[in-house]
Amino acid sequence: MRRVSTIDEYILMQEENVQPLLFKVREAIKEVVPDAEDRISWSMPSLWKKRLI
């Protein structure tokens, strides 16, 4: 698997039919925790607010 640096890159590497769902999940999380920071950790997308959430 190619190393990615953003969550957008990670989502775009997934199967095309899954991408819209992943973008919706990410959007829903950002609505609940708008100041969370996007990160790639252990090659997986994650959101942080002082710690992993």
C-alpha cells in the first residue's frame, strides 16, 4: 500500500463505490467535532483533539 499523507488521499485510494460513504462519515464526524485535526496514524485516517478520538 502506498503511503498517504492526508485523509482525502486515503479515501481516494479506496474502492470507488465506498468513497462517497467515507466522505460522508468524515463530514459527520467533523460536524460533531469541528476542531478535530485530521491525521494519518499507522497508515489509517484518524481525528485528534489532544488525543485520538
